[in-house]
Amino acid sequence: MAGDFSVGDHVRWNSEAGHVEGVIVKKHTRDVEFKGRTRHCSADDPQYEIKSDKTDHVAMHKGGALKKA
């Protein structure tokens, strides 16, 4: 499936500050609380926690927002 990533993959995404690169640290396939909000996830539509290469910031995105770096 397109946009299917694994823990350890190095990916790139577009943020408000421009393009960011990082490493996937967790793949969520069930709804999860993240930074005070419920993120809706499923096996068919997972979301990924990604740690930025340049900072300790952790973001969560759907696979459609990510590209392999």
C-alpha cells in the first residue's frame, strides 16, 4: 500500500516551518491521545509518530503526508 511506513524509516514532511525530516518511532493502528487530542487511526489508515532529526520535537502524521527521505 502506498504511504505504508515502518518504525525506523527516515521520512520527510511539510510543516508550517518548511520541510522537516525525521525517523518514525511508533506506528499507531488504534485511536490514541496525542498532545491532548484524539488521533483516529486504524490498520488501514495508521498514523506515525516521527522524531525530528534537528530537534527533540515529536510529530504525528498520516502516511499520506510523509515521503521517504
